[in-house]
Amino acid sequence: MHESSQFLQNEFHALNPEQLQAVHHKTGPALVLAGAGSGKTRVVASRIGALIADGVPPESIVGVTFTNKAAGEMKERVERFVGKNVLISTFHSLGALILRQTIDRLGYSRNFVIYDTEDTEKLLKALMKELFGGMAPFEVKEARAFITEAKNGLSRLADSDLDRLYTLYMERLKAFNALDFDDLLFLPVTLFASHPDILASFQAKWTHLLVDEYQDTNMAQYTLTRHLVEKSKNLFVVGDPDQSIYSWRGANIQNILNFERDYPGAAVFRLEQNYRSTETILSAANAVIQNNARRYEKNLWSTSIEGEKISIYGGASEGDEAQFVAKTVEHLHSNENIPLDEMVIFYRTNFQSRSFEDALIRKKIPYTIIGGLSFYQRKEIKDILSFLRLLEHPQDFISFLRVINTPKRGFGEQFLSKIIAIAKKSGRSVLELFTTCEEPPCHLSPKQKEGWLDFARIMKRLEEIKASQTLPELVRAAITETGYLSVIDADPETRQDRRENLSELIAKAAEWEEVHSQSSLAAFLEEITLATSTDYMDSSSSRLSLMTVHNGKGLEFQVVFLVGMEEDLFPHINSKDSEDKIEEERRLFYVGLTRAKRRLFISSVSYRHLWGGARHMRPSRFLFEIPFELRKRISHPPSLDGMH
DNA sequence: CGCGTCACTCATGAA
DNA sequence: GAGTGACGCG
């Protein structure tokens, strides 16, 4: 008997009969239809514990979650139950893990670099210029959207121009030894389909697969999963069709709805008891989601207290709305002792955060914005990381483009096309020309000549430091040895901020090296690129969180503010052309509502600054779907209730 | 030929 | 309010 078995006993004891059944499901496929707040994460963690207690080797279990944060928490939980380390990650990280061991079979090298959306768009833009000159038949963003759709949906492109671009794009990524986000799912599927021996080895290694948030899997994820469990059939998925909110990145709600058809003999468990929210909040959420036509019927219930009515606030402008929220937060914090990190502001689009920031700064309420432009997407961070990426991947042309003229070395478009041609002829990468040529291979102006020597010297120096020093030292060198500080100091407005961000980057590298015993630059870069926005939620300092409803998935708070509930914003204007999209917006609203444990404030305004001008706004149709008896109109924060 | 400025367009969600 | 392209200067 394990010494942790008492812990496990206690953990199981707290489960209700339905949860217990799911946890102790024997073998074969299983589907857990779990409503919001029904303890599904706990079921997955407990099941992993139960599998291990039953004698399944921990290294043959794989858990897939939607964010790295959820993965980390679940890992910790399992470790607490049974004292074993289990592989739990997101689909993208799992794809990277598979490819780091096998991608050479597809002609890439194992230390590939991962391109984010910005890198991808830069490459596509260059290729479109190459292919179509100034007359591309579509925009860069459109092209990227189509390519993403094709990869995630495992489908072909219909348009021949797009098809040419796609082919060239894949060729070029391979030449740069780079993968885009979608490749992390798409290439494992390709690999499994074409290399049965590799598939067989993973099937033998991973015999138990558990997937959380299954309603948001796309075709590539579905197929990857299917491949992995083909032999063992031990697939345990958990999800809620009512919370499917990612169709725009290829998620297919049919994956969960057709589970029983796709996996014959699947056991189905339903978790309908909600442990999170008050009766009022739950009834409102149930009533709202009833308006969706095609769904798996379910009814969440709880034994919780009735709770307060849902407060509806209507303001004149976004400034009003922000002030109302800030005042209410202040009141709840100081008069009702609700910690700031137990409250959240949810909005539909990232740009809405601005007015709230203003109001919170004025009231000196500490806050963090989750999502939007993340730390690692900032220009100065990406510039420095590009120097590092280039050390690891000399063929990475996109990173080369980023840093070759930073700071300005007099290298423009003409120079670049010349140097690319020379590199092509000599069969070397552009970077190699710099590091191996004694003399520049073409005519250069004095400034360019100096720049040439300077850049060559920088790369050699960084190379030495990489070989001899620690990771944080290397990051520091990429900032100081490259002349980057002069770039930053040129703008007194942003100087301070950017210097702080760069210090932060050095600190993150130091932190990373402490946690990971062997310091691999490639692994550090990978983790940074695959981080999810909620990964950066800091639980050590109590701050109010601001985020989009999409980012709120899987989280819960005592108090939720759902703001900007207006037609064309939520539901978003781009969703108006089809009933399916409106239903997805409604599910998103449902996700927002069900994050709240005790209190819910919903607000809308009549005028909002959008697209440069003031626009009249009408309250969202979703507001009227909340039963009248569950809501109350308020015009002031709770502290001022008695004044009118 | 490179670089800075200015007018102009455009605006969901994210690993 | 940010990113991009055209344009004219050095």
C-alpha cells in the first residue's frame, strides 16, 4: 500500500456518485459530459490517481489540458495524490514533444524553431511579394487564415493561388527549420499517417490518454488523439458542448457530439451537479443557454444558496462603465473583504481594457491584464529573442531579418536581395556569409561595411558566450553586446518601460535556468513561444484580473463583471451573419456567466468610442434572456444603494 | 539607396 | 490608437 493512499481515499471520498463512476471507469473509451462548475478537472486528476493506484505505470499516462497553467495545476494535484510525475500538457506542447524526437523522419532537424503568428505573417508577406509582386489576390492575414484552416482541418486549399503560396510556404519553413503553431498538430498527424513504426512506438508508450475541454478540439487534434488510442482504446475525454467557443480556430463541436459514434462502446457519464455558483447565477445561465437550438440537453442544478440577484448597470459611456466597476470593486474589497484576485472584469475584445485601466489607475487598484499583447510579443523582447534564435538556428531567415538592421546598419531592401542571391549561389545561409567571409562579398558603402563587420563580430561574440556562460548571461549579452540599448534609448517616451522589460527578460531566463537543471536555449525558446496567456496569472500578489471571456475559460471568481454587453460588441458584429455564430457568442456569454461563484455584475453603455468616433449602442439581446426575476437594475455601486 | 515623416487604413477571439 | 505605404530628403 502506498503511503499516499490515505490522501487518495480522502480525495475520492469527496466525490459524488457520478464523479466516482467516471473516475473508476475501467478500460476503453469514455465520455464525461460535464457542465460548468461540476468538478471536471478534479475528475480528470482523480482518475489519473486511480489509474496509477490500479497499477498503470505513470509514464504511460498522458493528460491534455487547454492551457499550460491548467496542466501545471493538474500535474501538481496528481503528484500530491500519488507522488508520481505524470505527463500533462497542452496539445501544442505535446505535438512539440513528439516532433522533437521524430521530426527528422520528415526532413526537418530536431532543434526546429517555432514561429508565432507575427513571424508567420512576416514570412507570408515576403513570399507573397515573391510570388505575386504587388498584385497579390488576397491579404496576408487572409492567406494565413486559409492556411491555418487547411492545416487544422486537415483539408486542401481550393484556390490555386493559395495552393501555390501554401506549397512555397511549407518549403520555406522547412528550409528555415521552422514550424508554425499549426504544424505542431499537423505534422505529428502527417508523421503518424506515413510512419506506422513511429505511431506504434507512441501507442505502446502512451496507453492511457485523457483530454480535457474536448469540445474545443479541431480536426488535427481529433485525428492525433484517434491515432494515439487506436490500439489501446483508452481515451477518456471531458467536455461541455455548451462551452465550445473556439470554432474560429477550427474547433469542431461535432467531435464531442459524435464521440459515441466514433468510439463504439464508449461509456458516457454526465456531471450535472454544480458546486460553484449560487442558484440565481445558475438559473440565469441555464435560461440563457436554452436559447440555443441544437444542443445536448442538460440541466445544471445545485444545492447552493439562492444568492443575490444579478446586477445590471446601464451607463452613458465607457468612462461611466469603468468608473462604476472600479467603485464597486473598491467597495467589495474594502467593505466586504473580497480579495482583489477573487474578482475579474470580462470583456469581449481586448481593446475594451483601456477605459478600465484608466479608472483603476486613478483609484489605485492593483490589476493585471491577461492576454492582449503579451510580454513575449513585445517588440524589444522579440528583437532580443531573435538574436538568440539565430544562434540556435542559423537558417532562421525571419529572425535574421529582424536583427540584421537593428540597430540601423545601412542595410536596406537592395542590400538584402543582393545578399540573398549570393547566399543562394554559394549554398550557405545568409548568416554564414557574415560569419565566414573575411571580406563582404559585394560592394558596400562605408557605413554598410562597418555594419557588416559589426554584425559579424556580434554574432561571433554571442556564439562564444553561449558556449561558455549561463542563459541569463547570454540574454544580457544579446542586449548589451548588440548595440540594442541605443535603439531603446532613442525614444525617451518608451525608454524606461522597455529597459524594464529587458531586465525582466534576463530575470525570466535566470528563473528558468533555476527550475530546469539542464539549460537548453532551444527549450527555453520553445516554452516562451507556447506559453498561454493565463500562464502568467500571478497568484502571489492579489490583483484584480482583466481579460477576454475566451481567456476566462476554466477559471472561477467570487465576483464577475461582464462588461460591454451591447449589440455588435457582444454578440460581436462579425457574428451576425449566421445563427451558428450567434449561438457560439451565446455559449461564450454562458462561459462568462458560469465563472461567477457568488456575484455577477453585467453592464452596458449607450455611447462608445469605436473606430474613431462615438457610436450609439443598444443593449445586447443576451441581456433580455436572463429571466426578469433574477436581475435587478442598479445605477450605483452597492455602497450607494440607499441613496435613491 | 536608406531613412524618417506623414497621411491613411483598419479594427474578435489565440497556441 | 497601431501598423503600413508613399514620398521626399540627405
